[in-house]
Amino acid sequence: MKQLVICWLLTILCARLDAQTNKISGHVYDEDRNPLGYVNVYIDGTVEGTSTDKDGIFEIKTNALGTVTIKASFIGYEPFSITKDISELKNLIIILRQKPENMHEIVVYSGNYLLKTSSALESKNAVDLVTTAGSEGDLYKSLSMLPGTQVSGTDGRMLVRGGESRESQTYIDGMHVMSPYTAKTDDVTSRGRYSPFIFEGINFSMGGYSPEYSQSLSSILPLSTKDDSKISKIGASLMNVSAGGGGTKAWEKGSASFNFNYTNLQFYNASLYPGEKKYWGKPYIQYSGQNQLRFNVGKEAILKTYFAYDKTLFRHTQEEPFSNIVRDMNYDEDNLYLNSTFNKRFSNRQNLFIGAAYSWNRKIIDQALTNNDRLNVSEQELHIKAKTAKRFSTLYKLEVGMESYIKDYNMNYRGMIHQRSKFDNNISGLFFSNDFSLMQSLFLNLSARVEYSSLNNSLAFLPRIALNYHKKGVTISGIAGKYQQAADNDYLMYNNRLSMENNLQVMLGFYYQNNDKIYRVEMYDKKYDNLPLLTGGKYSSDGDGYSRGIDIFFNDKKFLENFEYMVAYSYNDSKRKYFEYPVADTPEYVTKHNASLTIKYSNWKWRSIIGVTNRFASGWSYHDPNREGLMNATTPNYNSIDVSWTVLAHKKLIIYACISNLFNRHNVYGYVYSPVADVNGFYEREPRMLYRSQSFYIGVFLTLGNNVAYNTSNF
């Protein structure tokens, strides 16, 4: 593998292209001609940019040619944009106009993060994601570097503040995504189905989010696609695991975008793990495609339709520990997602949103649990939403809306026993949110959601309150709210009358921003109720639990020339009485301490961004039958050092390489024990580890089109 890595890195070095360096320069002022310092000025669609100095002066050195778009943004001011030939962008005079409503919606920007009213949203962009070492270009893996998240163990899915992965929900353009993750095997962890480059806005909320979002107990991830794309282009990508391509056709009042991707791990397996060929009857293969149509249907009115489909196939040999059972599991999955949204902004500062989304997922698995069995699972969901918002004065803003989820689940298992389960669950909700400006620096949000579930004929009132104080870069935020979520289908298939799971969240946060630095501390307490509990072979809703902790985050984008660092630490104390836990215990997926240190080095002479991440987690709890008590032992600590290298070889060519777990540490996620003790009464065990503790990816992304620079998205 080392020879292959060296070969790829030499390829990257040889791919650098010489280009003429141009300069973009100018001054930024407010409307009274006072210079504005620390304004973000950048070339749209690229990672090239800078901040003005205290006198409002900026200069950008770039290899870009032709016509480019320069943008400038600053807290409290309307964004500025100008498109010209690069030769005309010297000694610019940029005037930023103050944004009047900013005083009534507290917005604190710092690096990659956004905090807004009671939503505590975290905002990132695609370049931030893929240049973070350890992300492997995956949306959810990159988010797992943030405070409040935990190392996901063996499945790759996101865990937030002591919650299960299913407690975190994903939305695209405000509409729910039922199945955001790909399939998982012993050799391949789950990944996000959707490329981060498709989205213009990527947000992440770890609690205290708006009542607009439902069916989540830990976090939400709202993703926003572009409202318009005025550039026609085509693009292609080639990785050591996949190949893809697509493009956009733009016209005066709309655009159409397409993207296709083919993933096949046969070459990856053969080149890096040739001894494993015998375990793969059919390599992991996925076909995927996305399409989006956008139409400007009037003044500040946009109609968008997004469609995505993927099919996953593989056949893999599974060996059961402490048994002679060997299964040749055959996996076949289809996943479809479609949404349509309409947005309209009126001249009286009122907004209208209408949306509908359809999700469908079908899995057929032969040899799923034993030889000669078959599992067939089909799920579908229709999500409908409408909302409107209006600012009535400088002191008050109101948002109201309504939505429905129409869900259908069908499971058919044929093996030594035949089991079927089919049920519908329709959830309807009304929500409203009130924003008050109590004084210049004090803001209050009162909101609530009323929700009805047809499955258990329940009606719930879910109130929330948030109070924010903001003064001279310091923000203090207190949030409290009640949230609920339907029990998992794995439990509902045995008892579809289970109550809605719920929790009460309380959060207190302190934030400080100064230029390119941010310091952040958040404390939280979540109390769970109505969790599924297995007693006497039957499921009830008598479980409960709690999760509390503290998250600390430091980010300095310019602590040394060309260097950025990010430090995240989370402490979580979580116990639950649910599922097979008869008393409150720490679940096996929870780690008490999580920390990460990320350093990025940007060298524009080399056209490179080099990232290093060191990820640490304390051990996972597990049950050792050789000891007294339940969940009575802890695995060794987790540690992984990941490295990535992004080369901006040309304004239309990006090369990306990453190695996870550079030193090939064999992290242990738990143990599997023999069901039978030996002659001495001792139960033997085998460690639960990723079959491959290390991974290596490299990709080349090429985009062709007018005025396109460092934009690997085909959308």
C-alpha cells in the first residue's frame, strides 16, 4: 500500500500547472465612507479570498483568468457582488450598505459556524468539508469532527450528544430525507448518499432547533440546493473507488442539472486487499444519479425539483464468531428521493414556502440472518409542508406552518420462521415561531409545535423558548424545548402501539467571536421518556434515560501565516433504560470523552491545502459475562490520525487524496463473547473491529464551463 500511496502523491505533484498570477485589489467602505476592516472578500466559486485590514484595504493573488465574480460580506451589511474581467478588478471601491433587519435577528458568523436565534445552526461549505482530514469527502464523517458528535464505531453513521444515529434527521430544501445513508457491511461503513458539493448551504443543529423540524431527538441537518445556476458547464470525477460526471444547462429563467456516479470497489479491494477476494462473490457496486430543475416563475419566486436514485448490490461472505456458520449474504437495495419546493418573497417582507417530498427504500437480502433465508423490507414516506413568515415591525417577526408525514412500512422475512409486519404511521403537525427584539442586544424566541400521530392516536404539545444576549462579539444563549420522535421500526414491528419517544432539552451557551477566532462553550441536559423497553419478551414504552454534557470549541483561521486550527472537545454522561437494558446503563454506542484537533495548511504557491486531524475517544461500554453486573467493562481508547491533501492544480481541476488512520491503529469497538463457557466456566471473546482499519482515497475533479473556478459540483 505504501508504494501505491507514494505513486499517487507523485502524481499529485506532477499535476501542478504553472499559471500567471493576477491581483485583485481595492477598498471597502460603509455608506458614510468609513473604512470597514475584517470584511470577507473572495472569488465566488473558489477557495481564494482574504479579509480587509483595519483601513478597509484588500488584495487577492490568483491564477484565475477571464471573467470572475467578486463577493464581499460582513456582519450587519448587505452582501456585495460584482462580475467583471479580472483585468478590471484593480483598485475597486466597494460600498456596503447596512442591513436593517440584522438588529432583530441575531446572526454571529465565525469561520464555518452560524448561530441564529434559537436554532444554534452550524454552517459549513463543501470546500471546508472535503479539505478536513478524515472526512474522506463524506458529509457525515466531516461533521463528526464538530463538538457534540461522537466517534461512530463500526457503522459510520452520525451520533450526537448521547443519542442514537436515528435521532439525527436530514432535510433537503426543508423537506425530510427518510434514508440518508448507504448500506453497511463488515468491510464498508455507511456513507452519506448525497455529495456535499450538491448543496449551497450545509447546516447542522445539535439541539434547540426550530419547531418546523420534526421527528428528531438529537440533531437536524438542513441542506440547501442552489436557487439558480447561471453557468452552463459539464464536469467529471475519477476516484480509485468511483467515476462520475454530469453538468448544468442554464437559460435566462432557469436551469437543469444532472449528475451520475458509478461506484465499484473491485479495483480498490484487489489493489489494497488482494487476500480478501475470496470473501467477495460480488464487489460493492452502486449506481446513482441526481437531477434538479430550477425555474424563476416571477419576481423573487423560485420553483425547484430535486430527484435522486441509487441502487446498491454486493455479495459478501459473513463468518459468525464462535460458530461454524458461514453466510454468503446477497444484498440488493433501491433508494429513491424526490422533492419539489416553491419559495416566494413578497414586497411586504412576507415569505411563502410550499413543498412536497417522496422517499422510497427497498431492501432484499438473501442469507440475511441464516442460510437459505430472505428478508424483504420496503418503506415509503410522503412529506408535505407549507409555511409563511412575516416581519411586522422592527420588534416582531412571526412564522407559522403546517405539515404531514404519511409513512408506510412493510417487512417480510422467510427463514426457519415466517414473519410479516405491516403498518402505517401518519403524523401531522402545526408549528409557529415568534421572534421578539426586547432591546438592542436582547432577543426572545417563543415557539411551539402541536403534533398528532395516527399510529398510537396521540396528540402532543411541544413548546420551546430561547433567549439570546449579544454585545460586542459576545453571545449568551439559553434554550429549552420539548421534542418527540416515533419509535424505531425495529420495535414497532413487534408492537405498533408504542408511544412517541420524547425528551426535554435544556441548553446554555457562551460564544465569543473576534476577527478570525471563535471560542464556544455549550452545556446541555436531555431527559428521555417513553423509550422502548423489552420486558418478558414484549416491548413497552416504559423506558427512560438522560444525556448531559459540555462541548468546547476553539477555531483560529489565522493563528500562524497560512495555518488554521480547530479544537473540539465533548464530555457526555448518558444512561438509558431501554431495549434490553433492564436498568439505566451507558449504551454501547456512547463514548464519554471525544476530542479532535484539526490543522490546515494552505500554500497558494503550491496550490495546496494540507490537513491533519487527530481524533480521540474514550472507550465504549460493553457487557463481560465473566464479570458481575451489566455493561461492566470498557474498551481501550480510540485514536486515529488522518491526513488529506487537496491540490488546486488548475482553476478547473482539483486533485484530492486522503489517508485515514495513518498509523493503522487497530481500534476496538467492543467484544463478541462465546454463548457457551469453557470447562473452566470462562467465556471466550473476539474483538469487534473494522475489518479494514485503514483506508486510502484519491480523486480527480474536472469542471468545464465559462467562468468556472474550483467548483467540482455539476449542479
